[in-house]
Amino acid sequence: MTPILQVKGITKRYGGLTAVNEVSFDVAEGEILSVIGPNGAGKSTLFKLISSFVTPTSGEVLFKGDRISGLAPHQVARKGVVRTFQETTIFRSMTVRENVIVAHHLRSRASLLGFFLGTSLARQDEAEFGASADGIIDFLGMGAIRDELASNLPQGHLRALGMAIGLATNPRILLLDEPFAGMNHDETMRMVGLVRRLRDERGVTVLLVEHDMPAVMKISDRIVVINFGQKIAEGTPAEIQSNEKVIEAYLGSEDAAIGM
Amino acid sequence: MEQILANGLYLGAQYALIALGLTLIFSLMNVLNFAHGQMYVMGGFVTYTVVAQFGLPFIVGLLASAVVLAVIGAVCERFLFRTVIKRSKREESTMLLAAGIAFFLDAVILLVFGEKQRGVPKIVDGVFNWDMRLIMPYDRILIGALAIAMVVGFILFMQYSRTGRAMRALAQDRMAAQLMGVDVDRYSMIGFALGAMLAGIVGGLLVTITGINLGMGGPTSVKAFLMIMIGGAGVISGAIAGGFILGMMESIGLTLLAAYGDVTYLAIFATLLVFLAIRPQGLMGKPWG
Amino acid sequence: MTTPKIPNSVPTSFGNSAASRPGSLGPARLAGVAAFLALVFVAVPLGIAASGRWDFYYTLTSVALLSIASAGVWLTFYIGRINIGQGAYALAGGYVSAVLITQVGMSFWLTLPLAGLACAGLAVLIGLPILRLRGVYFAMVTLVLTEVARLSALALPVTNGAKGITSIPLPGELSVLGLTIIPDFATLEDPKLAFYLVAVALMCLSYLALWRIVNSRLGHLCRSLQQNEELAASIGVNTAHLRVLAYAISSFFGGVAGAMFVSISQSIYPSSFQVADSVNFMLNCFLGGLGYVFGPMLGTLLLYFGWDLLFTTGQYQMLIYSSAMIVLMLVLPNGLLSLFDRKGGGK
Ligand SMILES: Nc1ncnc2c1ncn2[C@@H]1O[C@H](COP(=O)(O)OP(=O)(O)OP(=O)(O)O)[C@@H](O)[C@H]1O
Ligand SMILES: [Mg+2]
């Protein structure tokens, strides 16, 4: 079976700085794969390359065998490769529910003109989006705050909302950039459970960048480690924990020691 | 050919000086000074009053323009922009304030100086004629040379003076400048005054050649915007490049396109659209977003 | 523990929030709209007839048309762009209509939508490159555009230079299948009322359209664009396309308003719409409040009447007007309706 996502020798240079250097790996369908590495290693850049928010200097990304690098970000999203942002990026002056509803854009069958005229198909769409948004909101445990203005939410909820927005697009691959940042231990563990269920119940492939090592070790099927833009290791959590290079990279940095 | 180049250079020097003032204000306070053209017109009228009405030497008129406009600029910053920037949540507030000031200056000019075209007598007579290949009146050459000298002076001032360095620091990073102990309010005011002064000086210079009238304000602002879009907003080198490029394009356009009516600006705008599609930040501007 | 399942889409109910959706017409809203229509179509003409102030028709017609152009500017604000170029489209629309009437002999009623469409087309061409710019940069280009439009009108052969196009005939009859919908204006005793009614009808249509846009998916997407373009792209919105679409609609409004203006004044000059008009359109939106669909209408009304009242001050009109504008910015840098923000809170 071909992997759902193939990253092939991808490189991104910013002037003299090589943020991502010749990174290659494959992701199997239904897998949860984490990308870890010290601060500034190039993880976010890697995600931006995969979701086509930045164009690679060289190399390419294939989704189900088709090249997606070079497409516009919305086209990649349309194919089902959707990223969430490291910074809490949401639509600030919309309510939680409005945020999630508007993110259903890709699922609309009616045209914009249809929505303007209020055709029956458009109304059906609207109704579906509303219900589906409620479902997602409940799934992420945000039912109590669904009509709250997003700009009033605390950090932990913002992360969850970012994920809800991603989910609303009905992705095949969801790229989560530090989804557990700003959450306490209990919240993190609950989110870990949710990400798992996302994969188990809907078959969504998940890539995530995360600094919270216990969470990473718990959630991941496989881990890719990058340092200074280069991939230095790849393997199961157990393999990564005993990898010399990885330990070295982490001891060399000020990051927390790796481990459970 | 030589003629086109010389005309372009002459125009470009004036334009660069106007654009420098606009870009200085923009880089310091992120304010788009819509009233820049009106400040230029004001400068022209002040020189006109001093020279043609009071019969004083041209240089006195020019100095008077510089001082009056510097004061106007300082007052605008201190009492208007500073307040609005502190209190407003949106970018368009300062834009509308600047537009209000532009209307206000227009009204003042109308009341004080009237709507007639005004000019002062030539400051030097005679025409430079090189074999009919290049013909240029001496006063244009003088004014062009003065403008170029001022552009150079401005660059040196920004590079080497204490004030210039402080303003550059401020333009680069307001926060950092503040932490470094730069008095942000003071230098914003000086910068605004300096920018307005430059506009006034160009008005004073050009009143000897093209004269001045009330209607020139808006179009001058628009030209200044064009220049800093070509060169890149908020960058000194960009303003100078934009000024000279627009001067050249106008000079070429007026010569080549004259047969088709005055479509120079249409052509320049169309070129600008294509250029912006390729390079939205202008020639020298830093990429953003 | 029972955490709900993610639905595989297809809902059963709309949920209780449907009734409060802003897109729906509740009874209170319906009554408001009816009152407004009665006011502009019945009360105003009756009032003017009773008072004999026929000149008010001209003022109110102007307000109606300017508020259509302002509605366009408001829509560009809605995608997060500061548009100071609407004067260019009003001018272009006016010229399209004038040229089609005088040189092609087309009926005014046909030129009206054509003027709008021409401007929308123009906006696509111009918008593709410039809509990538943001903030001050976009504002700057659009302002330049207004001036370039004026210079082009001066220079191009078809627009007849500074002399403009004059003696444009009044709108003729509009009939469908032999049924007269609008009579020939030249046969009317007093076309003022007719122009007023047409202008107000156009205004109502425009704001209806704007209101539908804002409350339909298109508006939601515009809002998403305004708040965060990157995130909008990540949920699959074709941001470039959407921006151009909104800008084209905005310019359509400008073109229609311009064309209608021309038919009233029966003439157009390069200076008919200029930079000051573009700035005023923006000011209208700002004054009326950027968060409300009907804000630009309110802003235009206030501003135009303010300007008209100052007419008696003669040569000081501009001075007082601009001083008022400066003071307004000083006192209420966030717009007139920001007065209500404190008690309102939230949406
Ligand atoms: N747009 C850009 N221009 C220039 N350099 C950039 C740009 N974006 C990222 N970089 C640089 O690329 C390197 C990798 O950045 P990236 O954000 O991918 O790191 P990261 O692994 O996500 O770090 P963190 O854990 O802190 O989020 C950094 O040195 C960063 O400064
Ligand atoms: Mg990162």
C-alpha cells in the first residue's frame, strides 16, 4: 500500500539559513506521527511546507501519490491536508460556534450565489454545518462555551477551538502544531484521548509537533526527530527513547530531558 | 535623449525630496500623510508671499517656507496624530485624520491666498543650450541642483547626526528604540516637522518655476504615494529611487506619448499594477506578511 | 462516561439557535423594514409636497446614490481592506453610461447594469494585483487609482477631455412586453420625484443585497478573511478569489451609483468624482460604523446633511467641515457608533 503522505528530500532556505534540510519520511494512512526537536529545529516550517503555506526550495510532498507542493494552501486543504497553527490562530471576533461553522466551507455543495439567494440546497448545507459544528464542539467538550466570543476564551480552549476548526474541514490528514501547549496535565491527557479517537473513529491521519514528551510518547505510533533542520532519527517511541543521537541533541539543548 | 534624461533628473530631484518627507513620516509613525501635497502648496505660497509681496530675497522666502511648515508639522504631530494614534484601534483613523488635515489646509490656503495661480519672478535668467540637443533654463538647473544637494544633505543628516540616528532607530523598531532610551515622542515630533518641512521647501523651490495654485495639493500627494509605492514605503533609498523613477517615466511619457494625449499617468499606473503583482513591497521595501 | 460521537454529518434538527440567526427575518426586523420603506417611499414625498421644499429631493436623491457607493466601500472594509478608490469606479460607471447613451444610443436602463458590470470587470483586472496588498499599502494604491481615473478621463478621446459629456438625454421609457414600468422621464412634469424614487429603490435593492451577502456564507467567509487570511486559507477558502469577488461587487455598486448620478445631472466631467469623494465614501462608512450593514447609509445621511447645513457659512464651509472632521477623529477615533460599544459588549 502506498503511504498517504510522502515527504521527499524537502528543503527550505531563508536567505543563508536552512530551516529544513533534505527531510524525507513517509506517513501511513491512519497513523499518528509526531515530529519532535528542539526550539527552532524547523518543525513548524516542515508543517508549513507540507500544507503548502510556504514553497520548498527543493524537494516535494506527495499526497496519495500526487504532488501537492506548489499548490495554493486552499487547494491542499481541499484535498484533505489541513494544518492548525502553532500560535492560537482563530477567528477572534466570531463565537466558538461561528468559528466552527465557517470552517465547514469545503463541505458546501451550494454555490456562493446559492447561499446568497437562499436556495434549498444552501439551507440544507447551513443546517448540516450547524449540526456538524455542534457535534464537533461537543466532541471536544466545548459545549458550554459554544456561544462565547472566541477572543474571550482562555488559552486551553483556544487550542481546542483551533483543532475544531481543523476538524470541520473533514481532513484526511490533520497537522497539529503544538496542540497541547498551554494545557495542564489533565487537559493534555483528555486531548490525547480525543486525538486517538479521531484516528480510531474517523480514520484521520494525524501529524503533530509537540514539546510535551510524555504526551508524545503516549500518543505516537511513530516519531520523527529533527535537529537544525535535518532528520536525525525516525522510529517507534521506544526506539527514539533509546536513540543516542536523539539523547545527544536534547542534552545539547536546554529543552527538557526526553523521557516519560 | 539627453533632453529627456535632463528633464527626468530635474523632475526626479524634486519628487525625491517630496517622497522623502512622506516616507520619513510613514516610517516613524506608520501614518500616511494625505496632507503632504497641501503642505507642499503651503510652502509655495509662503515663499510667494515673502518674495513677491514683501520683496525679500528668494532665500529668505525658502527659509520662511521651511520654518512655517516645520511648525505646522510639529503641531499636527503633537496635538493631533499623537492623540489619535494613542486612542484609536484602527489604521483608518489616522488616515481620516490626515485627510481632514488635508481638507483643512486646502480651506486655509483658499481663505488666505485665494485660488489664483501664483508665481515669483525668475531668480536667474538665461537658457543653457547645448547644440540644440539639450536646452534647459538656468533657473531649472539651479533649482534641480539645489534639490539634489538637499537630498544628499538629508541622507547625510540621517546617517551621521544624533537626531538622524535616533529617528532611524525609531523607524526600525519603536519598542527597541524606547528601551534604548530614545525619546519616542520627541523624535516623532521632530520627524513629522522635518517631513513637512521638506514638502514646504519643494513648494518654495518650484514656485519660481511652475508657480503654485490651490489645486496642486491633491495630485502632489498622489504622486508622492506613487513614488513610495514604486520604491517601497518607509525606506529612504526607496523614496529616492521612486522619485527619480517617476521623474524619468514622466519625462519619457510626456515626450513619447504626447501624440496620444496625456495618457502618461494611465501608462504609469498600468505599469505599477504589473510591477506590484510581481513585487508587492516595492523596489527597496522589505517583504512583509 | 459518555462522550458524544462525532456525527457523520446529516443532522435532524436545525437546533434552537436557528431563530436567532442574524440572517433570518424576525417579526421585529420585518416591521422595521416596512417602516423604513413607508418612510422613504410615502412619508418623504408627502412631507415634501406639504412643505413645498422640492429642493430636498435633490439632496435625498444624492444621499441615496452616495450611500450606494459607500455600501461598496463598506464591503471592501468587510474583507479587511481600506478602499479609497470608489470615486474611480463611480467615474468609470458614469462615463460608461454616458458614452453608451450618447454614442451608441442605448437606453439608460440598459446602461445602468452595464456600467456596474463594466466596473466589476475593471475591478477584477485591477484587484488581482492590488488586493495582495494590505492596510496602508492597499489604501495608497486605491487613492492613486482615483486620481488616475480622473487623469484618464481628461486624456482619453472617448471621454471628450475636460469638456466632459453634456446634454445627456433623460432616461427613456422602460417597458417589458409592452407594459410600461417606468415612463419616459422627458414626458414627466417633474422628474425630480421620479429620480428620487428610482434612486431610493436602487438604494433599497443595494442594501438588501448587501444585507444578504453579509448574512449568507459569502459574508461569513469575508469575515473570516478580515480576521485572519492565513487561517481562512487553511480551511480551504480561496482567499485571492474571494477578495476579488468582494472587490468586484463593491465596484459594481460604485459604477451603478455613478451612472445614476450622470443621468440626473445629464452631464459628466473628469472632476465629477475625485479624491475628496473617495475619502468621503470612506468617511461615510466610518461615521456610520463598520460593524453595521446600514452604517454607511446613516453615515452618508449625516455627512451630506451636515455639509448642506454648512452651505450657509459660505466660504468657511470647507474650513468648518474639515475642522469638524478633525475634532471627530480626536474625540471619537473609533467612529460614532463606538459610543455604544461600552454598554453593548460582545456582539
Ligand atoms: N519566514 C521566515 N523567515 C526567516 N527565517 C525563518 C522564517 N520562518 C522560520 N524561520 C527560521 O527557521 C528556523 C526554524 O523555525 P521553525 O519555526 O520551523 O522552528 P520550530 O522547530 O517550529 O521551533 P519551535 O519549537 O520554537 O516552534 C528558525 O531558525 C526560524 O528563525
Ligand atoms: Mg514551531
